Amino acid sequence: MNPKETFYKDKENFKNPVYHIEEGITDPTLKKIDDLYSIADGLSIENAIKHERNLWLLSAFGTIITILFLLYDEAELHLLIFGCIIIIIGIYQLYKLAERHDCHRKYIQYRVLAETLRVQYFLSKAGVNKQVTDILPWFIKNGLPWINEILLELPIKKTDQKKSIMNCWVRDQLKYHQNALVRSTKRNERNDRITKIVLTVTIATYIIAVIYEIYILTIPSGEITSDILSSFLKNLQDWGIMVGFTPTDMIRSVLKIVIGTMSAATLFTGSYYGKMSLSNKIEDHRRMVMLYDKVENEILQNGENEELVITLAREFLIENSTWYSYQSKNTPNLTIE
């Protein structure tokens, strides 16, 4: 089944609530464009949620298996190797499920379709007798021909009637990108905080490890003797943990586990937040805020005209194709290290 047929099949099966470009549309041509947009938008949102969930699960499972193997190796918890095998099977099954449902491709391609339909809607509303396919970037037109085919099927009627797109497009999208910029910035800051905490703990642990080894060298016996440590270690060994370890070895293993756990945390952030391309998104939203702010000022000074509307449409489509380009690389993958 080709992507176009898949979209129409998904369209027939889609039952979730939808969002419209505008409410109370009466023009039949605009209504048909909006109806198709609302489904493409809804399907994209649905698949985006599934895709992000898959990324989170794959990243979490990849991190868990790293920690389990670390405990198996350093804490002598030999039975955890079976847990590793179970997690590996789970990761593989989840990956194949994500591949079969094709959530990532549907998320980004249906979003491109929805945004091109949005542009066509506003071109038609503004009385611009031009199809969006005429100004579609070559990257999208050539790379996603099925979207171009759907756009060419739209009923575009020529009209001299022009309606303002100031509020419904320019100001609405300006507000959207301003809010999206705040959301993306907060998520990126959260990722940065986690990275800084992990880095700080890792460096601190290495420093502690160096100090510890220097301390061990100063002890004549080369071995730590502590009733508290010995008692704690005995309790652990009664549970089958760190069997055969001395207090000195136990501390070394704990330090190694802490460092390994921090590495696992960076694996999670890299696999999850890294796949979101937050820095790219932030720059996209900033550029779009600047674009819509500039267009708003131009309209206030000189009024709306066809040239300005077409220029805005072109810039919008270029940004959308840029978004599609970097999002195409964020496919879910097997995360086992």
C-alpha cells in the first residue's frame, strides 16, 4: 500500500476530535480544504504521541539494560543477566512494533500535508488564484509526490473576492510560535539541567575515586578495615550481593556503579531528548516569530497584497520543509550499549 492509500485508509479509521483552521467556515471550497486539513493534523498529532512514547520506552529500556549489566558485572548479581535478556527481547519487540505502525513517518509526513493544506486555505481565502503546489519546495514536491497528488486534487476556484488573513493566519501563527518557543525552550533547559547534574556527579565521583585510591596506597595493609563496612558487606553477601568482596573492593564497585549509572543517564538523554531536535525546533520557532512579526508590521503599514501573501506562503513552506528534513533523521532505533 503506497503512502497516499495509507493516508486515506487512516483517514477513514480516524475517530478522534479534530481542530479546524477556523470555526464556522461556510465557503464550500475552504470547508473541503479544512476538512482534509483537520484529519491530516489529527493523524499527525496521534502519531507524534505514539512516536514520542516509543522513543521514551526505547531510551528507558536501553538505560535499564545498561544499569542491569553494570550490577551483574560489578555487584556480582549474576541472576540479572536473565533480566538483561528479557529487556533485550522487549526492546526488539518494541522496535519492530514501532516499525510496523510506521508512527514516525506518518507523524512528519502527515504534518507536512496538514501545513501545506493550511497554506492553500489561506491563499484561497486571501483571493490569491494560485495553487500551493506552484510554490511547493522541490525537496517536498520531489520527495513526497503523494502529497503533491492530493494537493492537485483540491477544488481551487478562481475568485476576485479577498478576505483578510491578518488575524486567522499571521497573528494566530505568531501566537502559536511564541508559545511553542517557550515550551521547547523549557524542555531544552530540562535536558541541559540533567546533563549538567550528570556531568557534575561523574566528575565528583572520579575525584572521589582518585582520593580513595591515594588513601588506599597510604594504608600499610592496602586494605580498609571497618566494622561498619564489614557488617554492611556481610548483610549484602547474605543476600547474594558482592559475594567474596572485601570492604575495599566493595567501595571500588560502588564508585564504578555510580559512574556507570551516570553514563546510562547520558544514554537516556541522548536517545530521548536528542531525537527531539530541540535546538532545531527552538531556532525554527524564533525565525517564524520574527517572520510573522515582520509581516504583521508590513500589513499594518502597507495593507495586505497578493505579493506579500505569496511571500509569506513561500517562507512558511520552506520552514516546513526544513523541519521535515531534520525530523526525518529522528527515527526510533535499537538502543543497546
